[in-house]
Amino acid sequence: MFRGKHSRSAGRRAAALLVVGLAAACQARVIYVDQSVALPGDGSTWAAAFADLQDAIAVAAPGDEIWVVQGVYTPGPSRRDFFAIKESVAIYGGFLGTETRVWERDIVNRTILSGDIDGDGTPAGNSYSVLAGKNIRGAKVSSCWIEGGNADGSDPAALEYRRGGAIFLENSSAAIEQCRIRNNMALAGGAVFIEPGPDDTEVSFWRCFFNGNLAFGDPMFGDGAGGGIGVENLQYTMPQVTVDRCHFTSNDAAAGGGAINFNGDDADLEGRLVVSNSVFSTNSAASGGGIYAGCCCDVHVLGSSFWNNSAAGSGGGVMLKGRLYNNIFWRNLGFAGSMDRAAQVDGDPLSLVAIHNDIMAYDGAFDGYGNIDADPLFTNPPGHDGFAGTLDDSLAILPRSACVQAGDNAFVFGTLDFPGKRRVSPNRRGAPAIIDMGAYEI
Ligand SMILES: [Ca+2]
Ligand SMILES: [Ca+2]
């Protein structure tokens, strides 16, 4: 089992979680929101729901849950308005307005948190960030579609209007779960930007889809990194960021990290990025089409698949310092459309360890063992719609793929693969349970 280093802050974090848990037990309540309610009430029942999500957020206290019926919700008339992510408050979307239990919600009931406040269907005039949180702990956003944020602020000193079109987090810990985060843009951190602060913070993404997000800023001025998720800081300790069972497709960055940019000070040994059981298809950047991680922080990529990502320079799949376990990097594109090893995985050989990966054109460049160079036999990468870069892209592999039973069980994070099958399954009855390379277990 893959285990992380023991952080000096683990004890403090556990204590904080305990306090949050006690607070939740004492005063947890549900606040109901339904934009179509006939007569808005005090949010105490579906029949008396608030019509405006902002009204629910305004009265929410730590431990509360906000349940939001399907429909479109906008933060407010000003581009500076946002839905506040509050301390120990969970926002759940995906309801029809009849449910009595939180698990009855379903993402197919689209609770859309939209930045298109002028309703013209274009990014122009939209909210800088749809959601934002500062100095908070224990927050959750679940089962929402988050779209249309456009952090294109012109004042260089006002970072919060230039980062994180969908979500801007500063010195905060939050869990983002089962959300569809699409068509957001920013100068950096197109969908999500995580600004570290003086506290130890942790941000997790679980079963989220990132599609069509863009970091468009000018790299000359330190912008343009992280089309999907951007984390960048030289002043404070980098946060702990985990990404599990997520799908990144058609996210683009003018600088590093089409899907994810994780970049701090080289002296920062506390920050950590763990990416597991995730799919990266058709993302692009100047460098690191899938992931760019340029600091010496703890960076681990496990059980994930990278296909058709591209970089104008190097590392069409990933460009990083870190550790790669049980992944597939296939047909990613580098400089001038090349598909050599550097187009799949690039980074400083002295700081990159690769163990049991399938890497196209692998040349033994990195420390490690068990790596192969064999067509993974994806079943249908562009998916049923025939277009690469859409949400039905699939990097499932055929049973006769060389990636089957070819991983290393010493490096497994999480118990389920990308679609939800148990990790470390035998490929047939009676076979030993060995993890398959990539995001899909046979
Ligand atoms: Ca607009
Ligand atoms: Ca597709």
C-alpha cells in the first residue's frame, strides 16, 4: 500500500477534524434551495425553500448542509459576486426537490452554478469566480455543474479576480466532489486556483470532470499556468492536493500544465500533490500538456492514463519532478507533433522516478524499474461521439493489453479505479490480484 510521509501537521489536522465533527453533530441542519419554488420561504423545507442560493449561504453555519434543486444559479449582478465557500458548510446539488436523504441526489439533475450573469452565453461580462473561499476549513462542494467563470481582471494587484474562474481558494481546505467543472477561464488556474497561505491546507478533488477550461494569461507576466487546476506560490508552504478518479479533457494552458499546474519553491518540502486513478485526454499546454509540477514538492502520479495530450515544448503527457507508478502514457504529443519519450514524460532525470509504467518510446531515462513500451490497446479513446477531448473519451484497455496485471501492488492509492471497479483485481478467476497499469482495472 502506498503511504505518504507523515506530515508534521497531521496531528493538528486530526484535532481540527474532531472539532469540526463535534460542531456538525451538535447543530447540523439542512437548508433547502429551489430556484423554481412558488413562494420562497426560510429554507427549512423543500416547500419553504430559498429561491436564491445566496440566501442559504448567508444563513449557513458550520456543520450545515445546503441542498440545491436542479436549475441555473448565478452569484449576483456584479462580476465580483461569488458563492461563498464557508467554514464546514457543504453545498450539494443534484436534487429534484423531493429527496429526504443526501445520497438520493444525482448529478444528472443539473444544479448549474453559472458565471454567465449577463446571460449572453459568452464569457464576456461573467463572474470572475463562481465560487470562492478564504481562510476556511472543512468545506465541501458536491454534485454541482460549475461553469462560465471568467477571471480576466485587469488589476494585477487583485489576484482573486485573475485566478480560478470556477473556484478561487485562498489559505483554505475544501473537498470538491462529483462536480462537472467546464468552460471556465482565468489568467491562471482556468477552472480552479489554489492560493496557499500561512496555514497547512488540504484540497481534494474526487470524481470530478474538468472539461474545456482555459488559463489564457501571458506567461511573460507569470500567468497562463494550470488550465484545470492551478497551484502556485513562492511565499508559503504549498498545500496538500489530492486528485482521485477525475477526468480532465480539453483543458488548455498558455504556460505549464494543461490540466494541472503545481509549482512552488524548490525549498518547499511540505507541499504535496497526489493524482490517482484519473484520466487525462486531449489537454494542451506550452509545457506539461497533462501535468506540470516544477517544484521539489512531493509529487505522485499513480494508476492514471494519459492519451493525446500535447505540449508545444516538452512533456506532452507530463513534465515534472516526482514519482510515477502504474500509469499509461500513450500517443501524447510534444514539440512539432513528436511522439518520442520526451513527448510522453519529461523532467529532470535526477528527480523523476518511474516504476511499472507503460511509456511510449521509453528509453530508460529515469530511475526506476518495471516500465514497458507497448501499445496499451485502448478500446475506444475518442468514445462513442467519435471526437477526442469530450467527456465520453475512454481510456479503458482490452483484456489482452500488456498493461493488464503489469503494475506494482506496492504503489496503489485508493480502493477503486476510475469507473469504480475494485483496484487490484485479478484479470480472471484464479489469477493473482495484481494492479493493471492505467486508470482502468480489467
Ligand atoms: Ca456572458
Ligand atoms: Ca469523445
